[in-house]
Amino acid sequence: MLRVAALLAVPLLGLLLLLTWSDADGRWEHHPSHFWLVLSTGLVNLALGVVAADAARRRRDARLVLVSLSFMSAAGFLGLHALATPGVLLPQSNAGFVVATPVGLLLASVLAAWSSLDLHRAGPRIVELQRPLTYGLVAVMAVWAACSLAGVQPLNTRLDEDGANAVLRVLAVPGLAFYVVASWRYLALYRVRKSSLALALFAAYVLLAEALLAVTLGRNWHASWWEWHVLMLVAFVIVARTARLEYRRSGSSVAAFSGIYLDQTLKRVDQRTAAGLERLVTAIQRGEPTAPVVDTLVARDGISRDEARALAGAAREIHELDALFTPYVSPQVAERLRADPTLAELGGVERQVSVLFADLQGFTAFSESRSPASVIAMLNRYWSTAVPVVMSEDGFIERFAGDAIMVVFNATGDQPDHARRAVRAGLELQEAAAVIAEDDNWPRFRVGINSGRAVVGNVGTHEQRSFTAIGDTTNLASRLQGLASPGQVVIGETTRGLLDDDDLLTSLGSVEVKGKRYPVTAYLVRGSSRALPDDDGAGSAH
């Protein structure tokens, strides 16, 4: 930043040197060079203003509307000044053409300072008036040129150097003040957003202020007078080049100016982009073409075609990542995170849950006599049967651990019948596994279920975490699993109370379990899952 400030101070120091050391302020009167330099500067600025105006219209951004008008104002009046070159349109220039540049710079400074303000309230009205303001500006410049050419007073007056300087000083004072405001506020915007375009505007407005000062103080056809022509060209080239680099980086002329958009514009763009991305992802998930969605985003939402195509690419990547990682996250957790991303934070809440543990009795002995590949194949066949059973009861699979599975009910949603769901899932799991075990003589599941309070939430670190249920309820469910024989489902006293169906239970009495100071009461569940309909008696929730 200090380097930028030092570079911007060089032209001012050079002007002071030329004004105080007259020998250095050499005279060079070359009309063709003046004409083409001024005209080239005006054309660069005009092109910049047109591109900015188009982006402002498509994004409906009030700040960019005023910035584009500022560029056009300076460009138009600078073009009029080019016509003041003797021998182009008139044998001698007149007041209208001579003062065109400072008038354009003054008007541009007003628009620049206005654009740097908070336009939250006035913004919508400015956007609505973009076309009338543009046409009005063009009309003013056309009338100015016509009056200058037609000899309308006072624009047809030939100004001597003293008279011209008097007019220029009157125009320079407010122009300098407005450029100071504009440059200061765009510097503040750069500090907040680190936008290269905001920094370019800051530099450009500083250079234009120095150019306005040189217009006022410089001596005609001397180096001090030529300086303001060069300063204006450099100012506009800086902005144009920065916008060009932003365009190449973003791939869109609309996105190239995003660094200076109003906050409400950025918010609106984010909302449109998010909605468009969601529509594209939905189309891809349904197997539909994305081209119609892209066309809609361009025609209706004001998103450039390059941006819409980039969104389509991002949507395909999201779909691929979703397909890749979804199997590793339970549907319940995924749905909760989509609805409320803050739920991914570490920590949890206490809930009433039912926890199911199941593992394969004799798995170790079975693994010793089989190859790892055949063991994996056996587990995957079991899980391909067990998981749909658990999912049909809306259970949350907390984890797979080799031959074991932990499932939590009422962990993420409202399941008043969570105990019944857990027991029914345990019975269905045993029924499904029994068919497989009989055909291949594989080990059988044993299932333990317990209900009670547990803390449900995320544990781990910021880099990696898991969603789980922690507490004595979970520990006891694991111990009850150890009490079950292959093919059995054993539940705790709390689950029995919530189940309210003693006809299906056989008491195992008070049993000692590891980690508990006192014996616990356990029950064996008899019968099939069909004996446990939903609370309304309508049958299993499959």
C-alpha cells in the first residue's frame, strides 16, 4: 500500500517541479499528437464505461451504474476537448471545447463520489433510472457540442490564458473535493474486501484529481499541460486493465466488477447462485439435461452464460461428491445437516433413545478358517440384508465395527415409539440373517437393546468427527448384547417398560454385567417381528 501511495505521489511532485522550475516546463505544440492522445484516452474510457454499464444493468447494481456514468462523462467531454484541437473542426478552439475536459472531470467526480456512498435506500431508484440518466448525459454532451459549434454564447468565446485559468479554477475546487471523497472511500472498500478493482478505482480517482489540478495550473502546450492528458490515460488504463484481468480470472464481464458491487447486490447474487446451483443439482439427480436450466439462469436470473456453465460444472462435481460420500453418512444425519449446517458443531443434547447392538457370535473362529476376502464377502452379504431392515424402521446406524453394528432410534427425529422400532428391527434382523446362516452355515447375530437418556451429538475434532449417542444407556445395550445367544434379542428393563407387551418377553432375572455395580434385569424377546405392530396396530413401518 505504501508503494502504491508513493507511485501516486510522483505525478504531483512532477507537476510541482514543472511549475516551480520553468526551464523544465518545456513547450511542445503538436496538434496531431494532442488530437490522437485525447481521442484515444476518450475511447478507452468510453469502452470501459459501456462494459461497466452492461454489467450494472445485468446485476442491477446502483454503484456500478454511477461508476459507468462517471467513465462515460469523462470520456464524452474528453472527446469534445479533442475536437478543440485547432484545425480539426474549427480553425481556432473556443470556450466550449477548451473547458470540456474540466467540466467532464467535475461531473465524473460527482458521480464517482456518489457511487462510493452507501446506496442502500437510493440504490433501487438509481437502477431504475440508469437508461434515462445515460440518455440525459449523452444529450447534455450533444447539446454542448452543438452550442460550441453553432457559436452560442458563452461557449463560442475565445478564452485567453488568464480567462481560461479563472474558469478552470472555479471547476477544479469542487472536483478535487469530490475525487478526494471517492478515492478515500474506495480505499476503505479495498481494505475490507481486498478487491483489486476497488484499489484500481482508488488509484484512478487520485490520478484524475491530479489531472484536474494539472488542467488548472498547467501552461498550454507545455510539459505541465501535457501531463494531465497522460494522467487521464494512465488512470483509465489502470481500471481497464484491472477489469480485464478480473474478466480473465472469472470468465465473465459481470463477475469482473463483483469486487465493487454493493453488499445487497452481492447478497442477491449469492441467493440467485445458490438457487441456480440447487436447480442444476436437482436436474442432474433426475437425469435431466442441464442446458434448459442454464438458459433459464441466463434469461431470467441475470446470470451470465459463462457463470451458468461454471455452475453446471460445479453441480456435476457436487453430485459426484454426494454420490461418493453419501454411503458413509446416515440419511438422517445428512438430512439434518442440509436443513441446519450448524448441527455439525462439536457437542450434543440429551435425548431419550433406544440403542441396538448386534454382532456375530463365533466371528473370530470363522475368520481363522477363511480368507480375508471371503470374510468380507460374508459381512457384506449380512449387512446388505441388515441395513434395509434398520432403515425401514428409521434407525440411525451409528457405526459398523467389523462384525458389529450400533443403531440408535430417536437420535435425530421425533420417534415416540423408538423402543418398539428398535425391538422390531432386532427381530427382523434375526429373521433375515437366519435364512443366510442356514444356507451357508455362517455365524449368527446376537442382539442387545436398551432405552434411556443419552447425549446425542458430534464427538471428535474439527478435522474429523462422528455423530453418536453416549451414556450409560449405550453401554448397557452393549452388555445386554453379550448376554444374548446367537439368534436372540435381549432387552433391558427400561425398554420393556416402553414396549408394554410382556406376552412376548421371558425374564432372564437379575444378571451381572461388566461395568455395573448392581445386577440388572434383562428380558428375552420371543416370537417374530409381526407380533410387534406399530402403536396404531397397522403393522410394521416398512
